[in-house]
Amino acid sequence: MPKTIAFFPEAAFGPALNSVGIAQAVAKLGHRPVFLSDPGFVPVYEGYGFEAHPIHLSAPMPPEQMAKFWEDFINGHIPNFRKSPYDQIDNYVKDCWTAIVDSAKWAQKDLPGVLSEINPNIICVDNVILFPAIKQFGKPWVRIISCSENEIEDPDIPPHLSGCGEKDLACHAAFRAQFNEVIAPIHAEFNNFLTDCNETPYPTGQFFETSPYMNLLLYPEPVAFQRRHPLDPQRFQYLEGCVRQEKPYEIPSFPRNNDKPLLYVSFGSLGAGDTELLKRIIMVIGTLPYRALVNVGDYKAAYDDVPENVLVDSWFPQPSVIAQVDAVIHHGGNNSFTECLYFGKPAIIMPYVWDGHDNATRVQETGHGFKMPRYDWPNEELEKKLRICIEDRVMQARLAKTAAHMQAHNGPEKAARILHKLVS
């Protein structure tokens, strides 16, 4: 008998599209996937053919205004992108957590009624904060971790968002101390909210808990951290990525370098506002024996002098593109990170915020690509790293092995099987 499986991803394209991939696989098993969604993302899920119910995560406003709010939020922090993860705690990270706590409070107004209306058999939440109404609904709930796996803490691995090396224990300690100090007032406010919702307050620095039913990590095991406390496979499963199905993409013809290696450059839907950095990368690629597809988001009009071996566009069906390129330059978002590994493509990661720092460090530590500073690099460094990515046989062999491992597991189908078992 078909079951109703609800998905409630964070209002960002990374978590949203990961859940789309799982929902596609759930539908193939005969179940009814539905989405609980920030109003601005309802058309995204409907565009993939899914039912979506709006949940306000902030004061109600038109979708265009909401999209502009987050665009302005990111663009207003561009000066902070030059800072280290530690130095971002007191600005970007603090402001994000303030907004995230507010979103949990707003969601509590709509969630009980919407959950009662759709009456799901199971609820899958992909976020970094607890929504009490989901925990209290009386049905199994699953936590999806679409960010770096260190979102689930362990004393022997780097703190989430820190970008610390796995063995750099001094970095771990310094980041944790600074994070807990800066976030303390926001955390206290959230604990007051939890108390009002008849939930037990969390320890300092914690905003969510693992599900007693199941926790799905998108991270692939070949790059997983060595934990002091291994995750129990009865409650934690690595999905080995979660690559959604997108429409095919035909590589266009380039006036120059049409037979040369192909690159893909993207800093995500929000990172596209960093036009000066993208223009510099385009300029450098214009001097190299490559072709490139560059995702510039809503800023295409800002690019009026593009080399003949580069094509810019507002959007690409990313999984379909990455499968066909030779190397990728990206911001370290978990979708881009796992999709490159899934297709065996080397990546140069120039992180700016959040878990991009963690993924950039990890891609280099595990030999699947390189971490580069976002701004302070000579042109020759980018040229050298691209050459290694495309020509290094050892790196290519490692990537091929990781890709074979991930593709053998098929993350969306694995998640769908786990959810099917939970609701059967």
C-alpha cells in the first residue's frame, strides 16, 4: 500500500535538490512523496512534478522578495568571504544562525496544521536545526545530513564549518571555543524556544539531534572521517552521494579550443554574486588550452567580454554537465562536492562560507582535488592545479575508484529502500 513520505529540506538549492533525488526514487517504489517547503521553493518542487505545501520560515513576503532577501544577504557578506572560517564566526556564521533560529520559530506556526492535513507516514528533514512539531507529530522522522558529515560531531574530527585539517587538533579546539562563545546568546534564545515547545534544551553549541529512527548522510565513505565513536549502521547510513536525475545536456561548439579538455565553473546559486572573482577565473581560462562552461546565475548581463573558449549561462543541469567535463572549479557546496566524486571528476574548491571550507580541506586531504584560497592566488597556481587535475594518473585512478564505489550504491535508490523499510 502506498505511503505518504514528507520531505522538509532547508530553503536552499543544495538540500532541496538532494531531497528531489530521493523523492524521485521513492515515487518509483510506488509511494507518495510530498514536500513541506518555504513558499519561495514551492515552484522548484512543483517543477519536478511533486506536491508541495508552503511552510513560512520568515515573515510572509512575495517569492521574488524572499529570493532577493537571501541574494542580498549573501552579497552583503562578500567582504567576509576573504576571511578565515574562524574569523567568519562573528559575522557570517552568527548572522546565519540568527536567521536559522528565527526560521524554526516561524515554522512552528504552520507545521502542526500542515502535518495534520497531509498526515505523512514518515517525515524526512534536511536542516541543521530542530523543528519541534516534526519530532512531536507521533510518526517516525528521519534526519538527512546533506552538508559535510561533520555536522554529526565527534571529538576526533574537525568541527562543522571550521575547514580544519583532520589532524589539526589545535584548530579544532580554537574553532569550537570561538563558535560556542559567539553563538551563546543565539543558542540561549533557541533553548528558550525549545522549553516553550516542551522540549529539553540542548547543550551549548547544539541546535539539532540525531533521529532515533534513521539518519542519512550524503557523504561518501571513501572520504569519510575516522571517528572515535563509529556511527551505528542501524541508525546511520551513508548514501554515497545523492545525484538527482536532470535533463540531458549537449555540450555546445566553441569557436576556440573546441577539441581541448572541458571545465565547469560554478559557485552555486548564491555565490554567483561574486562577479569579480568569476571574471578573473574566466580571464585566466581564456589564456589556457581548455574550454569552460561557467554558471553565472542571475548576473549574465555583467559579462560582456567573454573569451571564445568560455560559455557563460545563468543555469546548467549540473549533474548532466559534470558527467561530461574533465575538471570542475566550485565553491565546496555538498552537491558539487559529491557530484564530482560520483562522476570521478577532479575539483578545485575555492570555498567562501559554511561547509565549503570543510569540503575544500577534505578534497585535498583525500587526494581528490585541491583547495585554493578564494582570492589570494597567482594565475600560475590555477593553471598548475588545472593541469594536474587533468593529467595526474594517480589522482584519476583514485577518482575512478571512488566513482565506482558511489555509483554501485546509488544514493537515491538506497535512501528510498531505507524509507520503504521504515514505513512498511
